Amino acid sequence: MSVKIYHNPRCTKSRQTLQLLKDKGIEPEVIEYLKTPPSPAELADILEKLGIEPRALMRKQEAEYKANGLDNSALDTQALINGMVSHPILIERPIVVANGKAAVGRPPENVLGIL
């Protein structure tokens, strides 16, 4: 089984989710998304697998959200995706992708349903 985790090593929930995967005997592909953000197509695919709209995956409390006008309700899906790719700190974490599905590890146990 191929498992990816979009990970931020400074985030407690992200570290806990990675440890949970390892405790289950899974060595996921670790993508430090702040260093290597997903492409717009990859992020669109993740959103589709999560079954959510872009704003549901955005960290709206981050300064970059308002500073870059991403709070504008007139923005379309592609503009929001591009905003997250340009400012990956806005992407909620961690995200685990496995078995053609995705889950946000908040709480970490959320990812167990897709394994």
C-alpha cells in the first residue's frame, strides 16, 4: 500500500499522525509540504479525495489568508488552490493519502479510516 503524508515537522498533530502510521507498520512517503508544496493539480486531486471545497482545507487564521485577499468570497476554486500552492502555510495539516482516498489528521485517528 502506498501512503503519503503531507507533513509539517513543527506541527504536533502532524508528528502524532506520522507516528500513528509508523506504529501501524506503515512507512509513508513524507512530503514536507512547506518545502515542497503540491502542484495545483495535486492539490485539486487531494480536495476531490477529501470531498471538500478549498476553503475547508485552508488555515484562515494565518496572516497570509487576509494579506493575499483569499478571504474574498468572489474567488473561484482555482484561485483558492493557487493561493494555497503559493502560500502552503495555509494548507491544513497533516493530510494522508492512501487507497485512492485522503484524510486530514485532526485528530490523528481520522486517517485510520482510509488505511
